[in-house]
Amino acid sequence: MTTENFPDIKSIAYEGPASKNPLAFKHYKPDEVIEGKTMREHLRFSIVYWHTMCGQGADMFGAPTALRPWESGLSGLDLAKARVPVFFEIAEKLGMPYYAFHDRDVAPHGKTLRQSNEYLDTIVALLKEQQQRTGIKLLWGTAQLFVHPRFMHGAATSPNVEVFAYSAAQVKKALEVTHELGGEGYTFWGGREGYATLWNTDMKRELEHLAKFLHLAVDYAKEIGFKGQFYIEPKPKEPTKHQYDSDAAACLNFLREFDLLPHFKLNLETNHATLAGHSMQHEMEVAGAAGALGSLDANTGDLLLGWDTDQFLTDAPTATQMMLSLMKYGGLTTGGVNFDAKVRRESVDPEDLFFAHIGGMDTFARGLKNAAAIRADGRLSAAVKQRYSSWDGTLGKSIEQGGETFASLEKLMLEKGEATANASGRQEFLENLVNDFI
Ligand code: XLS
Ligand code: NI
Ligand code: NI
């Protein structure tokens, strides 16, 4: 690196819970071993290009606010080039093992598809150099199929067949560059794959087109030897009023219906879960039970604002729930804890990017430690096991193994006359137990 953009900020170190240094980790100690793996290996933190480098603090009522001295006077490809070393300096100082990007956040839109591809190639060469210099790896790549006006009616679900074709070409290229950069995954978030009104929408046809599109992507990945994990990222609404990938259950149903489940896992986002009227814990349990828990977009919404505010998660109880579900289903293998999160519009200074990520990383580190302690204690899982213990007897086993019919169960209950009395669910007892670890 020739010039440092943050000369006053050194690599962020672990100083422990008593530290008063805002540029230090209080909980994230990358080499600390928990349940046989280091924290670094458990959490597989990832920083995103779009919010970190492209987030300018604009909202639908207001202009950009962010102060980004490295951008001054630059635009287009020059701006794109200038952002690359800044991004990697931030990522490296935070000790991020991974990053993620959309094609059009790293490189600008060209006048034609060919020119866009050339711009992308130019930047990918720089990303590659930085990956080699720092050892930071690509968690996943993706194509931005939602900002440009051509995607106003959707990309793969557009009624305009040439937009489908354009989207295919764009994803083809995005897969190629993800592969070239050694990306460990590729994400589909259906930015505009949904509808604004059903009066103009053939939903069945749109869903079939979306499935066709994903199959073409799977085929092309095979063709070029890309072995990374494919993810689909649920979100219920915004920008469309109904997104087809609305929540984990809807995504799983769609993937199953169209024979895509063997090729996809879910990339779950905390803020999307709550927009869907679920907790993140719920979404993780749905995906985990289906063997499809792939990766996490780690952020949070504001309960008093009903949209995707993409804030950094600083709530230890939520992080604890998330890490408990994650560990229950075997932890992260290909995915990561990906900070799809942005600083607030009022947090205008470059160093706010550091405070934000440090807080997020510490919060997940706390969640991890809390979850490991709850697991070591064992009372929570023992209580769940106990709650189902009637199923471990002769009758339960026989039903689970297919040994009973309605008639045999009727016979049994006519003889008994009434089911055994129910035991307490102990909700408050268990809430108190969990709280003892937070
Ligand atoms: C938007 C999504 C998006 C995806 C990547 O709400 O979270 O950022 O993660 O396209
Ligand atoms: Ni996301
Ligand atoms: Ni989001």
C-alpha cells in the first residue's frame, strides 16, 4: 500500500472487556478456541463493499452526507479504482477474513454491456492484487440487478424477455469474476423479483422464469468449474411490495418445487427476518431444519422503523440466539457472518466505519461465547429433550417408525379414555436461564 488513508488507526487488537479504547475489541479474540475452533473460524466475518465504500448517507428525503476524502473530485472508473485500496485497508485493519461485493458496486455501469464488463475486469484485477497482498478472501459475489432502470419490472422475472437475457449475461460475467477471485459462494438476492400490483402480473410465469434463470446459473457454474455454494437471500418486501423470496419457508418451497434445493442454501439476513414478521432465530431454525442454513447477513432493523435500515447489530441477546441456532446446526462451513450493514446517515466520519464494524464483531463474539456457555451448561437442551420424552417411549417410537395407523391409535385411546396430563412448558424458567448467560 502506498498511502494509508487511516494513518491514525492501527490494526484493531483485542484488549478485553475492561478496555476503554474504542478502537479495540472487547470480546472478539480471533485465536481464542471455543468448542474446538477459533473464534475466527466460527464467525468467518465478512465486510461488504456496497455499504462500506458506496454508502453515501443519502435517503429518500435527503442528499449524501458521508465525508469520504479519498473520493474528492473523482467519478466513474477513477472513483472505482480509488476505493479499492481504501476498502482493503479498512478490512485488513479490522482483521476481516472475508469480503463480499456486487459487480456494480466495485465498478461503474458502462454505456454498453461490453463496456461494463471491461470496467469490471479492470477493477477485478485490482481486487485480486489486494486479495493476494492481504490474504482476505471473497465470501461471495453477486450481480446488482436492481439499480438500473432496465430492471424496473424485475430481472429474471421481467415481462421483457431481453431484460431476462441481459440479466443472464450479467450473472454469467459475475460468476466468472467470482470464480476468478476464488469466491467461496455466489448469492442471489431477488432485488426486484416481485410485483407492485397483481393486476399486471402473471405470477406463475414469473416464478417459472426465475427458476429457469437459477437453473441456467447452476449449469454455467458447472461449465466453468465454479464449486462455490449458491445462496438465495430471503426478503419479504422492499423495493417491491412482495418479493418472491419472501422468507426462509417460501424460498425452501420454491427451491423444492423447481428442483433447485440440492444446489442452494439460504443466506439469511436479520433485518429481512423481522421485515417478514419473524425473528432471525425463527428463520435460522427453518433453514437449519431443512439442512439449508448457509450464510448470515448480519445486521438489524430498528423496531420503530418499518424498513430495511441495515444497522449494525449491537444487541447481545439477538446475537446469542443466532449463534445458538448456528451451532446447533453445525456452524458455518461455506458461509460467513457478513456485515450487510451501514453506518447511520448522521455518522459522517470515515472512522465511524471502524466503530461500527468493531461493535458488530464484538457483539457476535459475545453471542458466540454466550451460546457456547449455554451449550456447555446443557440445561436448555436437556429441557427441550425432556419436553419430548414421551416420544422416546414405545408408542412414540412406533409412530415415528411408521408402525401405527389411525385405527391402532384409536384403539389405544378408546382403551385409555384420555391422554396423559401435559407438563409445564416452563417458558419463563427457560427465559431466565438464558438471561443468566447474557
Ligand atoms: C438488500 C440485500 C442485499 C443483498 C445482496 O436488502 O440485503 O444487500 O444482501 O444483494
Ligand atoms: Ni443482504
Ligand atoms: Ni437487506
